Amino acid sequence: MRGAAYTGNGTLETVTVDRVPPGDGEVQIRVAFCGLCGTDIHIVHGDMDARVTTPLVFGHEMSGTIAELGGGVEGWKLGDPVTVMPLLWDNSCPACQAGHQHICQNLTFVGVDSPGALQEYWNVPASLLVALPAGLDLRAAALVEPTAVAVHDVRRSELAVGDHAVVLGGGPIGVLIATVARHAGAHVMVAEVDPGRRARIAELGFEVVDPSQDDVTALVETWTGGVGADVVFEVSGAAAAVRLATTLPKVRGTIVVVAIHSAPRELDLQRMFWRELRLLGARVYRREDMERAVRLVADGTIPADFLITGTVPLEDTGRAIEDLTGGRAMKILVDVGAEVVR
């Protein structure tokens, strides 16, 4: 069967992968769609060479149907539509013992630390399965995993109905956070430098500002009646956004760090002290976040057509990575089972 694999030195290849039966406690999924995200881009660019083992069939934002059941698997049947919560924890480290299994100190992120979904058939532990409603478009269902990230970020912020939230960065995760925050009853502003993205995000009904041109701090002051934002989500990964983030919250407001920052950033600790701000990290998600994400995708709250720029066959995964890297797309899905027509 076919797969897309990172083979090292910044190289991605279409490879042949052996299809083996699922082991005890495993299921085999016929993968339908796999979304590409920032982590996948980092893998292909070689930024995670110290972590990944090559060749690596990667990918974790997926949807599919159960093709085969391993021994001892109960509660599932052939053809069930599913996605995967791609986290494996040891259940013995201090984090797990404290109830934080999703950020286990020895966490295996499936699709990064072990083979992922960019292959036609994928064996995973049955414990990772998340059920999808019958009839849900599997294309839209590939957005469940990134939506779970947003659900977790918003839940961790303790955002309340009527709060003002600023999202710094209007990429896929930024739009998802804005959508989930608005669904939770918040007023939402999105700061995004790309004019094309700003225009499209405005069409979704969000307040939109340009941090490269606008005085975002002054605009937020006006928008909130001089109070400041209740929550600021830093999603861009840019140093300038980190500096901006501390100027926006109200007294005892919250800053949630969502982006992965590859280098230390300058932070205004005086402002943190003066306003008694709260700085939180938010990483991955819990099962309850995945389950809520399924509901949000299924009921149409998540703007799937806005987020999904296009779909490509497995053999064009490399081109999709290039388009995402160049900012020419928001979210691209790989139609894993599609045959290439040239």
C-alpha cells in the first residue's frame, strides 16, 4: 500500500508500506483524509530531525473507517467512522499520576514519534479511537483534531460568556480558537498580518485588525470600553506578538500561549506584575476536548469550507507542504485513498 514518508534531509517521498493485520487490542483504519499542519511542515523541513525516526510516515489530523479488528477489541465494528486521539501516555509519570495524562512526561505523539495516518491503512490501539457520527462528511471530520486543540485552549483560558478575547494570528488554529470562543459566548477580535486572510476572516463576522499597521492596543482599549481584553491567545509564534500580548489584557487578564516558539521570547514582566496578569501554556487536548470537537464539526459550528483550501492525492503531499509553507493555503487535506490522475 502507499504512504507519504519523511525520509530525512528535508525530503518527502511516496513509499510502499507493508499492510499488516492489527495486533491484539488494535484496529486497522482505512484512512480517508489526513490534514496537514504546522508540525508536519516542521517535520518535512527537517526541524524535528533530532526527534523523529526516518523514514517516518507522519500525519495525525485524520478521518476514516474501521477496516479490521484485532484480537480482544470490543465495542467497534467494521465500517464505523472514526478519528484518532493520537496521544499515548505511560500512566506512571508524575504528570499522569496527577491526572494530566495528555501532557505525560513521556508522551508518544502518534504520527510524530511513531507512524501516522498518511498511509492507506493504519493500525492504532483501539483506545485511541474517537467515534464519529454516522453521515458526517469525512472531509470535514479531518478537522476534529485541530478543533480539539482550540477547544482545549479556550477551556484552559476559563473564558466566560460576554468576555472579550483577542486572537493573535489568523491561521487555521487561530480561526478555530476564534470560532470556539465565539461559540462559548465571547466577543472576538483577530489580529492577522496577511490581507487576504484578514478579508476572509472578516467575512466570518469577526473583528479583524492588522498588527503590522494598526495600534492594536488602542483598538482593544476602545473595543472593551477602556477595560482591556479578558483573554489573549498567542497563536502566531511571532516575537512581536508576544510583546504585544502583554499590552492587551485587562487587570488580572489571561494570556494563553498556543503557538510553538522555537526560540526564547522577550516578555514584559513589568506589565505582568503591574496588572497581575496570568500566563498559561496550552498543549494538545484531553478526550473530552476531542468529543466536544466532534460535536462542533458535526453541527456546522466549525467553518469547514472556509478552512479547507483544497484536497490533494497522497502523491502530491509534498506540493501541499510547499503551498502551506508559502502561505498560499489555509488547510490542505490529503485524500489518502485517491488515485492520481495525470
